[in-house]
Amino acid sequence: MSRILYSFAWWLALPLVFARLWWRGRKEPGYRQHLAERFGVYRQPGPSQPMIWLHAVSVGETRAAQPLVDALLDAYPKHCILLTHMTATGRETGRSLFAARSARVVQCYLPYDTGWMTGRFLRHFKPAICILMETEVWPNMIAQCRRQAVPVALVNARLSERSLAKAQRLSGLMTEAAHGLSCIAAQTESDARRLRQLGAANVQVTGSIKFDVAPPQQAIETGLRIRGLIGARPVLLCASTREGEEALILEALRSRDIGNLLIVVVPRHPQRFDDVARLIGEHGWHMQRRSALGSGALPGDVQMLLGDSMGEMFAYYSACDIAFIGGSLLPLGGQNLIEACAVGKPVLIGPHTFNFAEVSDDAVAAGAARRVADASDMLAHAMRLVQMHEERGAMSDDALRFANQHRGATVRTMAMLTKLIGRL
């Protein structure tokens, strides 16, 4: 596909895109806010401070970017960070993470990739550099950056075999975009190899910045408070579950005695909180919502706690005994297991972790994680770990060791970016 056809497709899709934003705004009001930004229209004049632009599409990328944003703010004290997103939850996460440095972190939605809109965005903000997190490669945006002499870096980059195959089907479009990247900091050697296959140059392996995300003390304290309300009961956390996975877990629970185990379910997407609550109720489980959890002890007959809050994943990890990482029971690619390891929790993952293949395999090899075949197998492993205290303790130690051994990606990434940025 050529970039002309790609741009034409975007223009044709814009009415549907706007309708989808309005539809999602029913449950997430943030999608109906700042709409003009998504189309490259700005009511205020451009910023007077020089900008380092970093794009983090949603919650996961925004949280992963925290060590890099802090390092950039420290290294370039005269600059502000322009932090862009595509999702309302990503924007809210950024606002929360960088509240203490809000004077130097400007947030905005990235316009849709039509070329004209991204060109207006660049002329308005005049960034010194564009830094993309993980997989965010937008052909027109990269072409506009080249036209306006804005270097583009892709950092914490990952590319699965599936994503490579999809990109190769659009080889003309994606190869041009890959050639427009000034440098790439890849998470693993496998990611680097696939990026080179796509035509990218100047690819270095720096590791995952997510290993450098330190658990916030406030989140740890919140987790301890939640655990205090739960009491001595064992806790299995089902973190970042995706659509269809909760049903599999609930079905597997039908034929299993879990004793006094408390299951905490935290859906990946907040618009699904109510749907998951209804599903749990339909299966006859006594449930409590996190949002309705007061200061009193959790009643002993509550079997499930629904994590219907944002920005508390570290707290949930801190409060649990065992963490299952969602997105992996179905062929969805899995989610990040690093945060669970960083607080020393034994990790269970399903068979589908292609988005985080190498780090998942490394965690299993290190003894920090175990791979399960399905929901029933996950529950069986969880119950075994509940009963085997020494085994669970050994996995906890291995998880901490695994997380600590892989730190340092931010320093390596900054070394790469400093060469590209020069003296700003």
C-alpha cells in the first residue's frame, strides 16, 4: 500500500472514527474531551518552551515511559516534555504519574495520521525530537517529521512475529516508515532482528525500560491497606484480564473447591468493569467492588474482589500472594509481567504471550513465572502455591532477582538518544 492510499483510507474512515470516540465516551467521558487535538486543531498559541516530544499511546506505554521522562527532564532542564497519547486512560495515567512535574510535562492527544493533521501538530509544537514508545510507527507522522527535520527515535521497541508478518503485507508503506526512523532502541535481540527485517537501520538492543519502573511507595502502602482489609486469606490476582478470559476463569471455578481463596479480578480496560461485574454475578459469586471498599474488613463470604479502579496495579500486586497475568489465556499476546516480578510475586502466564515472548520465556527460565495450559490449569497451579509456602517463597525470591537483574535500559536508551539529540 502506498502512503497516498493509506492517507485516503484515513480520510474515508474519519466519520466512523469520530462516531467511535463519541460512543466510547458514554462509559469513558475522557474520549469526548479535547476532541480538537485529535484533528490537529489548537485554540491556544504554541508553547514558548523548547519541547522534547514523547508518544505513549495508552496506559502501559505511559507507565513504561516514566523512567525515561524523568531522565530527560533531568538531562535537559531548559526543555519541557510534550507527552502525547491516543487513549483517555493513557492521558489520565500520565497526568497522575507526572503531577509533581506538571509544569514541565505538557499533555496532548496525537492527531490522526492523515499527514495534514500531523503536519499542523508539528508546526504548532515545534518539537526538537520525536520519541516513540514500543510499537507506535505512524507512516505519515514519520514522513512529516522528516520533512520538518525532526529526528525520530523508536525506544523500548518490540515487534512480534505476527506484527512483522502484518507489516510485511504492507511492505511499501512500513518499509518507508522504518527507513524514516533515526534510531531504534529494541527490547531484545529477537525484536532487533525483526525490526531489521522490516528495513530499519541503526538498531541497538537496550533492554526493556519497564524493568526500571520502581514500585511507587504510595501504591505499596495502598496495597498493604487493601491486604489489611482482606486479612489472612490467600489472594490470587487475575491482572489485566481481557474480554473472554473472565468467563473462562469463572467456568473453571465451577468444578473446583478453592477454600477461602480470594480472587481479585482487574480487567485491562475500564469500560468493561460493569460487564465483568454482571458476569461474576451471573455465575453466582459473592463479589465486592474495589470502589466500594471502605475502611472496614472485607466480609468473609466475599469470594471475588473486582478491581474497578485506575492506576492501582502496583497496589493490587502488593496485596496479592500469586499473580496471573491476563491476555494470555486467549491468543491476545499477553501483558507485562515485569511489575508483578518487581514486587516479588510468583507469576502465572497462559500459553499466548507472543507480544512479550522473550521476557516471558526468560521469566519462566528464571523460576519467576510458570506457564499454564488453560484457566483450569492456572487455578490448579495457584492452589498448589497457596499450600506450598516454601515453593511460593522461592518463586517470590526468583521474581525479585529476575526484575533486579534486568535493570538499566533507561541509561542505555538515554546514551543512544543523547547522541541523536546532541546539545539542545
